[in-house]
Amino acid sequence: MFKIKSMKIDFFDAHTHIQFAAYDKDRELVINRALREGVGMVTVGTKKETSRAAVEIAEKFESVWAAIGLHPIHSHKSPPDAQESGNVGKMPPNAEETLDYDFYKNLALNPKTVAIGECGLDYFRIKNNQLEIREKQKAVFIKQIELAYEVKKPLMIHCRDAFRDLIEILSAHKNLLNSPAGIAHFFSGTKEEAKKLLDLGFYFTFGSTITFPFKKDKHFDYGELVWFIPLDRILSETDAPYVAPVPYRGTRNEPAYIIHIVRKLAEIKNISVFEMQDKILENARHIFPTIFR
């Protein structure tokens, strides 16, 4: 068990979105439910509005810290997300956001901000011929690498269907990567891609999908991937409100459910839950030293 400020925690949710609209009706109840379970958490921004809100919530709750940044899908027009912003039936598509470096730097300098992101690349909904959108994402990502280096805080990486370009950018700018470089959140790449990110100094978070039955027809196996990543580079996350773990699958996710992910990580690594807990907290201490005494 590690001491963080004046409280002790047993579990650490390295990537959640407790500031999102999904929690507007019961946010304090959800946070307090996690606190009673001994959960500390990093709530992660995705654009100006949610990054500012992340810092505001982190300032209010001792158990909460913030990551601030511009998600790749918000660097261009994108479909609205009810979980993030509210009732999509009344909302136009998300507008393109140009990275306001000074705005994000100001948030980054807040003592409760512990990482820059989530930032990275997301080609999941981009067609091959939409090169302009890919270039916008790359440019925004590079500026956030520069910001992280300037404020000496790790990156919180989002990557979907874009690992080749992501690794190419990180390798080209490795002189701007801090030590440790950051976290590859909700990692879904291959073992080969994981190896390259390990060499660049990244840690990896795994979420609720590891509690689902593994599908052998996919290009990777989560169990095999978790086994491959060294124990001293693994953290747990919920990515709440998205993708709740078994036994809550299909409902709104929340940080208190992190225990189910830690249990599954321990099972895959063939160690006790207590050992997994301690290792995750030790890894979190290396990445986020300002959180710990």
C-alpha cells in the first residue's frame, strides 16, 4: 500500500474520464465510491473543455489528478459523443480544435496535472485518402510532445489503427521524450509495436477488454500481449465511462471497477492480486512522481 498525500490507496486507475457528461448527475457519488475502495485516479482531458474540467475536479478531490490535452479526433470535425459531451441528438458534430499551446501549457503547470494527453493518432474512422486529416493529427501530436518536454511531464498516448506512424513520430522526436516517456493507454498494438514503445520508455495500461473472453481470430491475443509486457511497465485503467469490465459489461464504467481489471492482470501474470496491486502502484510512482511523497 502506498501513501499519496494524506491518504492511502490500494488501486490506481491511470486513465479515466470522470469529468465527462456521463457523470453529470452523480459525479461526486461515483468518485466517493471509488475512494471508499481505495482507488486513486487520473482523469484525462480530450479537448479544451474536458481538460479544464479535469483540472477543476482534480483540485477538488484529493484522490484525483488530471491529464490535459487534445485528442486526435478533436483536431478535425468528428461525430459528437454523448458520453463525453451530452445529448448527441441536440448537438452538431464536434468542431475542429486548433491546439492552443498557451492554454494547455497553463493547465499543464497546475500541480494537479500529471500528464499531457490524451494525445496521439486515431485513423479508425479516417479513409486512406484523407491525408489532410492525418497530417493535422500528426502536427497536433508533435506540438503536444513538445509541450510535455517543456513542462517535464509524461505523455498519455491514444493510438488506434496508427501505430506505425505513431512510432515513427516518437522515434523522430525521441530527444524530446522525458524519462519515463509516458503511457500507451488501452494498448491494442502487436508485440512488435509494444517492443518499440518499450525501447522508447513507455509504460502500458490495460482496461476492461482483458476481462472479456479472448478472441483467437484477432491479429493479437490480449492475454499473450499482457504476458509479454514486463511487469514493471504495466498499469491498470478503466477508460470510464467506456467499456465496463465483466461482471458489469454493457453498463456505464466507473473507477471503482478497477479491481476487476487488476484481478485479471494478476491472473494472466500468474501472481497474487496483492502483488499486482503493489507493482501497479510502484509503476505509477515512477511515472507520476509528484503524486507520491
